[in-house]
Amino acid sequence: MDTKREVPSIQNIPIVNELKDVFPEDLPGLLPAREIEFAIELAPRTAPVSKAPYRLAPVDMKKFVTQLFGHYEFLVMSFGLTNALAASMDLMNRVFKKYLDKCVIVTSTIFWFTSRTKEEHVERLRIVLEALMREKLYAKFLKCEFWLREVQFLGHMVNSEEVLVDPANIKAVSNWERPTTPTELKLIKDYDGGILYHPGKANVVADALSRRDLR
């Protein structure tokens, strides 16, 4: 990891510096009301479940006291997190509905937009940021990248001129040493393939046999 990489400044990025309210350091307030609200309706005149309150075993209590601070891992995925990626993707699809398959691509973890020219990119960048601001959606600036000439997509590097295989995916093959011994050459030959052409009448006979069933 390159820890010396210069952190970009929001003031130095065109268009972004004009709509920097999309990238606040802290959320400006409570989340706005959404179109879909979730609630659990309780049946009237129902009694609580008759069950003794849960008590933590002394052994587990001792572990709990010593682990109040630290990093934790979900052993069982919380219900509130299971659909987080799908919900985020659905929201982005609704926000950028009229731009999908035109300039905006939405996946479960990221969304981006593409342009053919610099002028078109300026216009589309402004459209995207204004749409986020209009829906009161915010982004973390350090996790965003702008004005890229090359992007990584589905294991390939895509730019305006060509599509290349991501060098990271073929690094092991690229670093192979050239085989020199008979054993190494034989191993390469085992995975070799080719189309062999048989000269002479061998192909004529095969062609005649293939046409025999057509009569």
C-alpha cells in the first residue's frame, strides 16, 4: 500500500468544487423521510411471550467485560444488513433511472458514469452531482475518483482507445521464466492445443463420410 500517495483536494477538481455540498465531512442532520417506510404492526390485545428474561452465563460475562472495546465480526448476518447492498443499488437505479444504459452504470457496490469528450464529461458530472444533492444523498469524497482516463472493469482495463487485460490478473504468468529443460517443455506441451490438417485424401474421405447420411 502506498502511504505516500497524495490525497486529492476537493478544491482542485473541476465541477466537484462547485457542488461540494455532496461531500460533507459530517451528515448535516437526520435522514429525510423516504417513500418507503418500514414498521412492525402489533396485533391488538396480545400478551407478551411468557418467557424468563435472558441471563448471561458468568463465564460469558467475564469475556464480555474484557471485550467491550475492539473489533468485532458478525457470526450471523444481522437482518438489517442482509439487503443493504441490494437496497443501495435499487436506490441508485431510481435516482439515475433516465440515465441508465446511457452514461450511468450501477452495481451493488459502486456506480460510475462515462463520457466520450471532456465537454460531455463536464455536463454529466454536473448532472450526477445535482441529482445526488436533489435527493439529499451524500458521498465520502476520499472514496470517489473523478476525471479518470482508464478504469478497471470485470478484470480488464478500459480506456478510450482499447480494452486490456488487467496486469494484476496475469502477473503470475508474466513472471514465468522461459522453459529450457526437456521436462519443462513437456509440461508446456501437455497444455498445448492446435488444429491439425491432414494432407492428401484423408480430408476427402472424411468429407465423403460426413455427407453419406445426407443422401
